[in-house]
Amino acid sequence: MSRIAIVTGGTRGIGAAISLKLKEAGMTVVANYAGNDEAAQRFSAAHGIKACKWDVGDHEAVMAGVAQVEKEVGPVDVLVNNAGITRDGTLLKMTWEMWNEVIRINLGGCFNMAKATFPGMRERGWGRIVSIGSINGQGGQYGQVNYAATKSGIHGFTKALAQEGAKFGVTVNALAPGYIDTDMVAAVPAEVLGKIVAKIPVGRLGQAEEIARGVAFLCGEEAGFITGSTLSINGGQHMY
């Protein structure tokens, strides 16, 4: 039986790698996206993965979007909360809008997507929820009080929801990437990026494929005894 998975932010970067890896694992994947129609259409056409547009921070849009997926594709067994944004700035320069939008999407999106999918998983007695945290949610980062707060919140969200799902066969875990070679990281000035890489013990940026492999493991049938955990994939940059 093919499991049905939704990957939010699933048509670009790390999300695209996760979508492809879950498909490779035999799942039927639906990739959610929010804004870039052209990129989503290219991804869908190239890989045969259905792309569906909604804003994960909009509760009603999420409930409607997931309901449509379940009507057209089937009940959702696997949820990967990958969608996220940054609006960086020191607290002195950060506006309420910069704070609120990151909270709304990065953390609110996890609640909204779980609210739409967790009850069905619980009723059917099987489910996997994996949310993408961050090394900066574990160790903090200058100029990212909003982003770090959301990613740290994801780790707490994971531990609490894991306790609600455990006896119903629903595991809830997080994965905390370090610095990954994506378009977002590539936009960092070369001199700054060099300093970042110098702090990574393995001496390089991570690859999206490496994150995707970790997510696929946590979403697999064989991972049923792992719940409430955070898997750190960061090249040894942050250990605890």
C-alpha cells in the first residue's frame, strides 16, 4: 500500500529533495507551495509530483487544501512541515510585521497542517509527522530572534504532539539541518559564507539530499519506535 505524503514548501530547495526522496521510497507525494507558480509547475511536470498551492499560515486555506488533497488523492499518512521563511534583523530593527509573518508561517504552519492531518492519522492508527527545525533554533543566531523562536518552538511542538500520538501509531519528530547548500545560503556574501563553513567541523555545507534521506528514514515503516526526537544533521557544528 502506497502511503500518501504532503510536503509543505515541497517544490524547491530542501523541500523538493524531500518530495523526491519520499517518492523514491514508494510514497504518493503532494508538494505544497505558496508563491512561485512557474517553479512549482516545472517541478511537477519534471517529476510527476502533484503540486498544490496554499499558504500554510492561513488556517482556513490549510483545512480546505488538505481536504481537497484527501478528496483527490486519499487520506494523508505522512506530513513533512518544511515550509518556512526568514525576515532577518536585530531586535532593534525588527518590525512587528517581520516578527509576526515568520511566526505565522514557520510555527503557525506546523499547527495548521497538523490540525488538518493528525486526527485522521490517529483514527487510522498510523502516521508520520516530521517538522524541519534548524541549528539556529537549537543554538540561536544573531539577527534572527523571530526565525530562531519559530524553530525552537518546533522542537517543543514536536515533543508535545509526540505524546498525543504515540499510543495511536503516530510518530512526531523533528529534523534540525545545519547550513545547507541551497539558493538561500548561496545568496549569503562569499566572505560571510566562508566564515560559516570554517565553523563546520566536516568542512563543507550540507546537501539537500542529506536532509531528505534523514526525513525519509523518520517517515518510514521501520521508524515506529522513534518519536519526540530531533535528528540534527549539521556537520558537527552544534552538538548537545
